[in-house]
Amino acid sequence: MSGHRGGYYCYGSAKEAIFADIPFKEGGLFIAPRTVIKCICWGDFVCYGSGKMAFSNLMPVGDLGLPIGYKASKSAVVEAAQEHNKQKYRSMEKRWDRCLIKRNNFSAEMPENNLFENYFGERTLRQVEGLINGQERT
């Protein structure tokens, strides 16, 4: 371990790895995509502060990924926000489509779907009721 010239670091738990502080430096990995990799480590080692360790031998054995919603870079955060908006609009569109299907269902099984009230607002209903009862429009 003498003459340490960089390499891979490891942590004692997935939580420590997820919340590891990666310093910003020119040409560094601050904005690189991230994941948590399960490793087997052995040999000489050095323990740094905040749980960070370095071993002379490190063998990856599995990719654990990251928690849902974790975003590691600015572009990933922007992409996630855009996807969230798209999802919101898709959801609104599905609700609208379901309402149209219900309103346009003229079947005998569901006669309540084809009511005047389903197509117009409360104000219009009051105006029509007033006209039917012989009252003038307001």
C-alpha cells in the first residue's frame, strides 16, 4: 500500500457507499454514473475517515444498483424531472380517455353514463332548468 497512486475504494456497507462524498476535481468522477458493486476484498488495507477503505485486492461479485430515485448527475436529475412530467401528463390523458369512454357509452347496461349532467357544468344545468321552468336566463 505504500506509494498509493489511486484506485478503487470500498465501504463497509451499501449505505456508506450510497452516501459517499465524492469530491469535485478536474477530470474526476463527480458527475459519472454511479452504482454500488458488491466486492470481496483481501490483502493489505488502509482505513480512511467516514468508512472509506482501500485494499490491495478487490474482486467485484455483483452489481447492487442504487435506490429507486437516486440520481448521481445533473443531467440525470433533469432527465428524471422530464420523465416525471411526462408520466404526469400520461396519467391525466388516461383519466380523460376513461371519462370519454364512460360518457360515450350508450349501452343499456349503463344508461346513467349518457346523462345531460355528464356533458355540461353546474351553471349550464341551472340555466337549462331555468329555461324549462319558464325563467329568463341570468
